[in-house]
Amino acid sequence: MRHSPAPLSRRAQRGLTLIEICIALLIAAVLFSAVVTGVGAITGSKAKATTSELAGVIRSLYETAALSGKTCRLVFELADPKSDDASRYHAECAEGAVTTARDREGALKDENLSREDEARRGKDERRNFTQSGSGAPGLKELMEQEQHRVEQAARFSSYTGEEVAPRELPSNVSLSVWTRQQKKAVDQGVAYLYFFPQGYTEKAQVYVRQGDNVWTLTISPLTGKVSVVDEELEVPRS
């Protein structure tokens, strides 16, 4: 007598439900995202993309200074490497030719202190405006403050072009900047890279990091050419 096979369980007969399929797809998507993120961190893909963009910006600003007859500079706002803040950079140009300080490290320290003073002064001014009576600033003081603000803004003003736009970097990508007037690379605070109307720039190296991956951009002062290597080069000895 032939025996019929044992009946399958109800779960096996009905297969997977729509909810179970959705959960499986969600788990697969999460795992895929984790793999992509891990591969990106290993290869330093964001840092590599930032390096390419920065090389284009540097070359474009070099040409802008040479053609316009103005001194331009790339302003780096470098976040503390220990924080989760993002670094930024943007371009500025002066109305004419401007020279740079020989003591770059001292100038950068003064610039950071000046920014802190301006921030405190701005808070004091706002607080004074909200106060009444003799504590409010007089007309002469307000005019002097406004004149100081205009003079500061007139030195360098923001510049944007098709290839030069303000940029905020991914939080896991950090920068450090060295120029020939510095003893070591600056990795936090403000840093500058100048471009002059005579058709030259500063000898400089910019380091782009993501995890253990480092790219070094070396800028030629006479041609503005940018060379990129996928390693951290030593700061040249003067």
C-alpha cells in the first residue's frame, strides 16, 4: 500500500508573508549600507573626492588672481580634529595687490584672536543696544565701530565663481595647511593660501585626511600647478 507523504506545515504551505519579506529587505538594506560605509572609510573615498575638488579650486583661484590683477586667497576654517565639527573653505579677493606677512604663524594667531575679539565685541554691541540710559553707545562710538567694520570688510571680500564656491567638508574629512612662511602645518583655526596678480602663489602643501588615508596636494608657486600624492609628505625644510 502506497503511503502519502507527510503533510507540510501550514507555515511552509503559505510561504513568507509580505511583512516578513519587508523585514528581510530592510535587514539587507542596513547590511548593504554598513558595507558601503565601511568600504568608504577604508578607501577614503570622501577625502579623495575632496582632494580633487580642492585641486580644481586652487588652480581656478590662481588664474583668477593672474587675470584680474587682484590678490586672492583661499580661507580655510579648520575644525578641531578631536571634535565632530566640519572644516570649511571659501575664496576671497582684495581690490588690488596685497602683500602677506612674513611671520605667517604670528599673523594666524593674531587673526584668530581678532576673530574672537570681534565676536565678543558683537555680543557687547548687541547687549548695549538692548540697554537704555547712559549705558547705550553714543553716535561717535557707533560711527567708529561701523568704520572699523567697513575697513575690515574692504580688505578682502568674498569671491565666488563657477569653479570656486564655499565648501563644507564631510565631518570625517579633515584638512591641514602648510605654507613656506610656517614652520609646521596648521590643523585647526584659520589658515590662508594666497594667490598674487603677478601670476604666482605661495609654496604650500595641503593635507586631506579620512581615517588612516592621507592625500597631499603640493602647489607650485610659479605655475600654480597642483600635484597630488596618496601619502603624507613631510613639510619642506627652509
